[in-house]
Amino acid sequence: MSEETAEPLSPASPLTLDIVSDVVCPWCYIHFRRLEEARSAMPDLPVAIRWRPYQLDPTIPPEGVERQSYMLNKFGSQDRLDQLHAAISKEGKAAGIDFAFDKIKTSPNTLDAHRVLHWAGTQDVTIQHRLVARLFQIFFEEGVDLSDHETLANAAEEAGMDKAIVSQLLQGDADADLVREEIAQANEMGIQGVPFTLIEQRYGLPGAQPPDVLANALRQVADAKANGEF
């Protein structure tokens, strides 16, 4: 990529980010906050973010499962789980997140949450961004059950959506297959874990990258785009 300083992108041509994520992935929440920090350091760089679905465990039943036994079964022991939570909490604190793992009583199936995020994205990507922020917050910091339709509808309303319409749609299976297809596409692309950030549908960044790494990547791609390199 060019090392020359490019003119800032105009608001009419924002940099597009597709972020493959699951709302019960703590590293996705950390990535969200780190990305916000990177963006705040580059206020001149317009960015359009689209949150794409992924399910860490699609086998969880629609009503969710009891969290503690599920996590113990997944990670093998309480000591191992405590170590993981401590490491995540440390990284979260640096990103301004107060993880409250002890408050989470239910591990949800996130398909319905992704359906609501999909509807938000078709309405406005800024609404979708607000909604994903709220879902991360209420799950990881408040321990709210994301398999509960009323919870999802309330979060949608807070983000700027019509609660009545969301509630009605959640009663059926609208767009469930579409969300599953998007997840399958991510798997076909070789995405085996989240978060995964695709910049301009060309450059992939796996994992929760530090803010400076994110900022540098965004600026390099923005410069290349502004210089007509793609």
C-alpha cells in the first residue's frame, strides 16, 4: 500500500467494515470497544460498520441452558473457567468493560438476537451498531437473558426500532434461514472464530486487535482506496 498521505475519504465514501461476531462472545465485546477507541482517534475517517452473524454454539435450545453447568462442561473445570474469566476481565477493564460473569445465569441460543440485528441493519447500520452495543452490555455487564423475546424487543426499541414490529417478527421464524445462510457463508470463507473484521471486503483481521493495530489497518486501507488502488 502507498506510504503517501492520502486525502481523507469524503463522507460520501465511507470505509466499509463487516464484523463477524456473536453477542455472547466476550472478545467480540472487547473488539467493539477497541474499535470505538480506534475510530475516536480518527474522526476524519468515515466508517460504515455492518455486524454479521455467527453462532459459537447453535446447538443450544431456543430457551437457552443453565450457564454454570454449560460452561463447566465446555471448559472442563472451575479453575480453568476462573482463569479464562480473569484474563478476559483484565482485557475488558482496559477497554472500559466491567464484565460480570457471575450475573449471567443463562447461556442463550443467539439466533433470535442475530435476527433482530439483521432487521436493525436493514433499517440503518447506525441503529444496528447501537443495538449490538446494547446487547453486549446487558448480557456481559447485567447478566440479562438474550433468549428472552421481551428483552430483545426492549433493546431494539432503545436502539431506535419499533418494539411492536420486532416483537411480532420474533413470534415467527422470519429471516432465520437467512441468518443461518450468512453464518454458513462465514464458515465457507474459512472463518472459524470471532471476532473477524473484513475491511472493504478485501482485507481480513482476525481476533480482537489492539486499537492502534485497528487504526493503522483502517488508515492504510483508506489511503489505498483514496489513491484508487482498488
